[in-house]
Amino acid sequence: MTGRDHPACRISVIGCGYLGAVHAACMATLGHEVVGFDVDAAKIERLSRAEAPFFEPQLPDFLADAMSTGKLTFSSAPSSVARATVHFICVGTPQKRGENSADLRHVDAAVATLLPYLKPGDLVVGKSTVPVGTAERLAAQITATEPAATLVWNPEFLREGHAVHDTLHPDRLVYGVPEDEAGAQAVATLNKVYAKTLAEGTPQVITDYTTAQLVKVAANSFLATKISFINAMAELCEATGGDVTQLADAIGHDVRIGRQFLNAGLGFGGGCLPKDIRAFMARAGELGVDQALTFLREVDSINMRRRVRMVDLAREVCDGSIVGRRIAVLGAAFKPESDDVRDSPALSVAAQMSLQGADVVVTDPQAIDNASAKWPDLTFVSTVEEAAAGAELVLLLTEWKQYVRLDPAALRQCVKVPRMLDGRNALDPALWRAAGWTYRALGRK
């Protein structure tokens, strides 16, 4: 396709955290003129040097390439958004302290920053994950300031570690638009932004504000439910002597169920699934339909029980006590290909064992800096060999490829006692047992 087939747009991205930095780089890669704005001057300075302030594969190269063409710039000056005609709101919506509901302060601040610079015909595009009803409230604020500007809600569906690919090649595009002529024009404008993506045949869902806001939290709730379901089956397998991995393989052959997200283990964490399902429950309560989402409380409970069970299993394997035992923990990030330690199951387990008297040593390929800032009392080292030196137990808690591919015979030379707890069911039990290890995993014999 030629540039004439896909005309460029002038875009601002408000909020340059994980979502915004990736979105800005990818929109520039698609040929648009993009400015990324954030109130964090230090973050903007790093991005202006094409340095990603977090680990995400491919992102540094995309930042550098986009900035070398002049298509991408970053600024901490609010006026930098003035030239843009399409404005993406990409700020975070964390869980409120002491509550389940979402904290919308950053979203409200982003819109307040944008309002003085809106022009007739401008399009404001919300990508942040918000409780249903937020878009309607923000749309009223926007039209009160500039009646000829329009809000669209366009939720993101990024997977950390695959965010660049998921932005450039999403599995669907969802637009929540007003049901009037302005909505039709908004669809046409956003179709220009995503012209190359749509040309690949990406499915498109055009709907109302309410449904668009529900799509993201519904998707995350379903995924969380699927993960917690197989972990509930792991609890039953442990009680009955079954094998949860073989169980997952068997039911996963059913096309109505599928095998993805049926990997039993330590459960989910990160900055999305836990806080999103809690915010979903909180919003349902506010709307008077809390019974509809009561099951999510058990989803959350099952997920948190996995962490406690992992510590209990460590104690069981260590003959009833972990006090004074040197324990190596492989993984600190909540998932591989990320340095995100928000609500990390791996760190939660490591911290619980440390508090119970174990000598815990943690390693991770990318997340040590973030993890040590969050848990400064834990010991962190750079390599598996350092972590495993003299260990009486090794726990695989984040399934990085380099950990899954470890040579059990070589690692046995480092440890004091060859015991492996596989918190992600990612290793080959036969291989490790053949190398002389005691191997245990959640939900397996």
C-alpha cells in the first residue's frame, strides 16, 4: 500500500507509561506524526533518547526507528498536543488503595490537560481500562468544552512481552462511539489511523460506549476465570492423585474449551487481571448487580491460594521446615518477557518464605531492579548459578525460556540438595528426576 492509500494523521498520546509508549511508537511506525506527552519529565527524557523506561521486547528498536524519521517526539509540555487532531488517552487506572474500585485520577487529569487544546473536529480516543460509565461522563466534559469534538472508546488488548506485535497486528479493533453523525465521522477518522491494520483483515466491532468499556474487563475476567478454573482442578488433583497437566490436555482438545490459559500453577498477577476483576466487581456493586459477578470473588480467592500452597509445598518438600534453609527462586517478574513486578506471584512467594525464616535468594533476567525496590529485604543475584549455590530447594516461579531450558545435571552441581518445585508446570518431570532431582509441581503426582 502507498502513503496515498493510508494518509497520515497528527496524533497525540497522553500518558507514556507501558500502554502509551508502545502505542506512540507503533502509531509512528504506521506513518503517523506522533507526539507523546507525560507529566513525568524523567520518563520523557529517557523516551526522547529512544530508551524504554521498562522492558518490552522490540520496543527500543521501534522507538529509535520512529524517532529517526522525525515521526515521533516526546514532550512534558501540555501545549505539545495542540497540533494533533487525534488524541489517545493511555494513562493507568490502578486499584484504589484499600478498595477494589479503579482509581480514575490519571484519566481525569489527562482529559483536563487536553481540554484547553481541543479544536472543532478533534477526536479523543480512550484506551485506558475504565469502569463502565466513565466514557459517558468524559464525553459530556469534552463536548461542554468543545461541542465539535468527539470521544471514542477504543480499548487495548495488549499482552506484556508481545505489546508491539499486539498493537500493530491486533486480533480485533473495538470502537465505542456515540450513535449520531459525529459517531459516524469518528469511525471514519479512526479508520484512517488504523488503515494499515484494517487492510490486514483485522476484525472490527463498532458499538456503543457501554459495550466498548465492558469488552476489556469482560475479556480479562474470562481469562482470569479460566486460569483459576484449572488451578481449582489442580487442588482436586493434589487431593486425589490426578495429574492436572494431562487433565488440561484432555479437556483442551474440546474446541469449545481450548488449551490456552489452561496452564495450572502459581496463578496470575501483574497490573491488569487482578485489579481489573476487582474493579469489575466493585462497579457491579455500585450498579446494584453485584450478584452477577459473585463468582469472580472465588476466582480471585483461588488465585491467591496458589501462592500460599506453594509455600506450604516448599515446607513439605523440606521435611516440614524452611527455617534457615537456603532457597533459590528463579523469577521475580509476574510473567516472562517483562520486568513488571506488580502483584507478582513469584515475589509474593519469595517474600512469604523469607518472612517465615528461609534464606531466600532471587534471580530474574530483567526484573531485579524493580523487584529489589519493592522488596529491599530480599537477596537478589544476577544469575541462576549464584542463586542456586548451596541451595536446598529451587523454585521455578516465572517461566523464562532460559529457566525452562536449564540443564538439570549441570544445575545439580550448584545446589546442596537437588529439590525442584516447578511453580509453572513448565519443566519435564522425567528429565529432572532422571538427573537425580526430587521434582514436585502444583497439581501433579
